[in-house]
Amino acid sequence: MQAPTHVDTSRDGRKHTREADRLILDARDNVGAPTLQRRKRTSLDWYIGYMALMSESVETEPSSIEEAVKQIVWVDFMVEEYDSTIRNSAWEFLPRL
């Protein structure tokens, strides 16, 4: 004769099947006991510091030539583009209108 599949109550007061109890025990053996999974509230200082760091790391394109010549990266880019245009003979003269 087969044993009943339901247990009256488990340790936490809820009803479980014997199969469910076996799976819970197997999970504890293989994975470990469950841990607290609540998210901690981070402080506002941490968030402000993070946003300041991210804003420094995000590169934006300059909106004018005056802004571009202040950054060495953009000066190098302009020189490289100019050299590429000269090297590829990409100039085309058009008559004035």
C-alpha cells in the first residue's frame, strides 16, 4: 500500500505534499538555504555620485566649432578628416553663383 501524499502541516504551518517537501530539501542540499531578497534603499549621495560619474563618461558632440577646438579629440578628428579629403582628392570646385 502506498503512503498518503499529503502531510497534515509542515514546519511553517502550510500544507505540502511529500513530493514538495522532498523538492525543498533537495533544493536546500544543492543550492543552500534561501536568503533575504529585499532590496536595500541606497543613499541619495551614492546616486548623485553615480550620476556625476556617468555624465563625465558620456561624450557629446560639440554644437559649434568654438566648442570643438577646445577639445583635443575633436581637433584630431578634424585634422584626420581634412587629411583624408586631401588624400582622396575629394575636392570639387563649383562656380560661384
